[in-house]
Amino acid sequence: DVKVTQSSRYLVKRTGEKVFLECVQDMDHENMFWYRQDPGLGLRLIYFSYDVKMKEKGDIPEGYSVSREKKERFSLILESASTNQTSMYLCASRGGVGTYEQYFGPGTRLTVT
Amino acid sequence: GIQVEQSPPDLILQEGANSTLRCNFSDSVNNLQWFHQNPWGQLINLFYIPSGTKQNGRLSATTVATERYSLLYISSSQTTDSGVYFCAVGTNAGKSTFGDGTTLTVKP
């Protein structure tokens, strides 16, 4: 079974703090994704990565950066957290060409106060 | 980009009833998934079904790619089926587009 894990289920941070959200997958997948989910707005793609050290902006990258130094790990960084970044953050991974099934981690509920 | 529309947005059923959820999409796709979001927020994979029909227990799904829609059938619904059901579609380019979901409530 594919397993995608996220570093925290719940996180509370203060405005202005630097926040790291970690995601690890164990299936040697090339592609990894970060989404945020907000009531009424559905799932929105923040960033994705199709290989180590490669990244592409999604639909809402502003205020976020990412890091992929190893194939199994994809980090989402909030450089200076703001209250409008309070959300549910979901990480996903997917294999390469011909294997398009996406698998999600359990999610991190981030509250910025 | 691709537009994804799910219907109905909300569905309330009595336990034991059957239901059909629909996903329409605006362009050709080569991947389509159905997910169930559980009460803790995790998205659980139900089906990867870019075309054809699949069944898994009480759930089945059909995608008619040429007509740009997919259906998820839930038979003999149980209270544990409650939650939000999402359809996600995509192309080789890598990104998936999610619908807004159908919120299913199954009453005992």
C-alpha cells in the first residue's frame, strides 16, 4: 500500500512565524503535490514537483515556497505566516508516466493566530 | 483549464438507499479519480477510472470519456458512507483539477 505521511495533524503558529510542513511518501513516486482546502473554495493546488529539486507553481503559490531535496520528501514553507493561511493542507504523491493515480496524506490543519 | 462540475452538491439519504453522483468535465482527460473525504479530512481513493466501469463492493463507477462524464454509484448506503465525495481529472501535464464535491449524509 502507498503511504503518504505528513509531519503534523494539527499545528498552531503565530503571525510572522516561519512554518515548515513536511510530507513523505514511500512509493518512489516522481510527482508530489501540496494543496490547501478551504470551505467553499475546494482543493486548490499550491505547488507541485515532478522530480528532485524541480518545482512548479500551482494556482495559488503566493506566500509559499517548497523544497524537494530527496525524492521521498516534499516540504511546504510559509515564509511569514499570516492569518489568511489558516487552512487544511493536503499533500499527495503520484507515479510517473502511465501511473496517474494520486494518493493523499492525512492532512495538516494549520491555524495562524 | 479544465472545468469540473459535480452534482448534486448535497445529498441526504436514509440508510439502505442507493445513490448516483455525477462528475462532468469540460475537456478530454486521461486520468480521473473518485475520492471520499472522511470526517478527519483525509482523502481516500475510491476509483482510478479514466474510462470504463469498475466495482468495489457496494461502490461502482463508470466513466464515459467521449461524453465527458463519470458516475459514482453507492448501493445500500451506510452511515459510514457519509462525507464529501470528490472527482478529480487531469491530463499528462500532471496537474489535477478537482470538482467542488458532493456532500453525502446517510441517516440511520
